Amino acid sequence: MAEAQNIPVGSETAGSRLRPGVLPAVTAESTTATRMSAPPSFDVADFPVPHGREEEWRFTPLERLRGLHDGTAEASGSLRSSVDAPEVVTVEAAGRDDARVGRAGKPVDRVAAQAFSAFEKATVISVPKDAVLDQPVWVRLHGEGGVTYGHTVFDVGAFAEAVVVIDHQGDGVRAANVEFVLGDGAKLTVVSVQDWEDTAVHCSQHNALVGRDATFKSIVVTFGGDLVRLNPRVSYAGPGGEAELYGLYFTDGGQHQEHRLLVDHEAPNCRSNVAYKGALQGTDAHAVWIGDVLIQAAATGTDTYELNRNLVLTDGARVDSVPNLEIETGEIVGAGHASATGRFEDEQLFYLMARGIPEQEARRLVVRGFFAELVQQIGLPELQERLIARIETELEASVA
């Protein structure tokens, strides 16, 4: 078992890379798929109320969920939403009995099941077969207080290509499920931005079902919120699928930001790559990253890697980073994981300041460089500029 260690950012990360055909006796802790307190289900009654001792809840401050976990959070709030999309895209309301709802996966915890049982109508956004969108689909959600639940399905037809931006702003308590269903040969890029007010609570499960030879890219960006807990999950409907999961988060004092990923390789000759980076500052800033990869016995030819890196800018911040890898077949191309958490490098600051760059500007350059690779994955200049400006605002707060 390869365990994450606290080591300086920029040095070699802890982790392992397995050679093809080599099956270790133990590769890491078992994955979320086998550690859940209850099997996936649409019925909230199938999940016991968590107490914080369960593996999937041990890092989450339950008292800050505002009742999302125990059934006391009644839908009493409001959320403004809008969808801007090219004309070829259809937007429909659907009930739970619609065959497109729930196709990508079932809820895996009580909050997700509560969200599924509480939404009024699901929003189904469909991209037809063979369509190549020349503009992104923008889904804007603005919380206006209170508790809201939601369910959104993105149905991308075979060989279609699309970019989707889901932009969360405002305040409130939000629990939702989001599905991404990719037809054979489809290409979908999703950018999910959590730019909430500091008092918001947001829990969401993202399920992606990747078709044969399809390509799925996810970029998760988390800045705001009192508590944000996201569960991105990927499974494969056929061989040849590819998934890239990127994420960046900036955790301020008092914030809890938790990202729990699962990539379930159950089809042969599929690929996945995971890279999440976070920066933390302030007392009681807490970031949690759980990266689970399961390679099932039938998933021969799998190639997978996952990475998490964290940059601690001030004292008083805490990071829990747990990469997990479970392998049931030795007939793979490769598999590995790595995790690194370190303090701000004084040597990097000295190098820049010795060349006449003021300290605050030097700090900005180091952090922007840390996030640059992930920001560039977005591919939308307007959104990239906004997120860079948000990072700058966070850094200004750290030196104020």
C-alpha cells in the first residue's frame, strides 16, 4: 500500500506506478465502491443517518450540513437558474420516471438520495447525435437563500461534441445530482464552478457514464461556500473510453471543501487521468481530497493515474489527501497515484525577490504558476480570466 506523505510541493510525490502484468497483493485502501455504509440506491430510506464515524463521512463536519444528512432540511428556498445554449440543444423538464433520469448512476450517500427524492422536476439538456457545438452551454445557478434540491441530466448523443459550464453563485443550502451520459464516440468537457458566498452549503454527486470510444473531461473549480462536498464519479459503458478529471480549490479560513472521486474501470482498454490541486490559507481552513480508482477484473488494458497536490500558504490550515487504488487484474497498461502537501517554498520567494520582484507579487506568481496548468484546461478565455482574478482576490486577503 502506498500512503500519502507530507512532503514539500515541487519535490518527488509519494505514490506508486505499477508495471503491466504485475498484480500486487495490496495496492491501497479499498475504494469507495466497497467502503460505503450502504449500497447505491435512489431511496433515502436505504441510507442510515450518518454519525461521522462512517468511512465516507469521517472528514465531514455534519453539524454544518444544515440538516441535509438527517432529513430535517425542507425545501424552502429559491434558486434562479438559466440555460444559454445553441439552438440545436434541447432543454426539457422530466420526472423521476423518465428513462433518462438516473441512467448514469444511483446516489451513493444519504444526501444524494435526499436530493433525488426531493427535486420537483429534473432538467434534461440534450445534444443530438453528430452535433458539434460552436458555443458552450452555460447553466447559471444563483442561490437566493434557503434549502433547494435539484437534478440535471446532460445527454450527449453519439459522436457529438460539446462544452458545458455549470456556474454556482449566491447563497443558500443546495443538494443536487448531476448526470453526464455520453454516447459512443462523443466528446464532452464540463466546467463546474463553485463560487458561492461564504455562508453557502453545497453537496452534489456528479455521475458520468462514458460510452464506447467517448471522451469526458471534467474541470471542478471550488472557491466559495462554508461547506462544499462534491462526489465526481465516472464509469464506462464500453471499451475505449477516456476520462480526464481536473480540479482546483482555494480554501480560506473556516471553510470546508471536500472532493471525493471514484473512477470505476469496468470495461477494457479505457483510460483515466486525475489531477487536483488546492491552496489553503487561514485558521481552520480544511480541504479533503479522496481519490478512488477501481480496476475490475474485466478491465484489461486499463491505463490510469491520479494526482493530488496541496499548497499550504499559512499556519492553521489542514489537508486530508487519500489516494486509493484497487486492482483486480494484472493485465493493465499502467496504474499509479501520488499525493503531496507542502508549505509555501521560501526558496521560490527568495529567487523571485532577488530579481527585484516585490514579495506580494512573488507570492502571486508562485500560486498562479501552481494553478496555471489546470486553468488552461478550461479553454474558455473569459472564464479563465475570471478565475485568475478570483485567485488574485484570495491572495490579497492572505496579505491584508
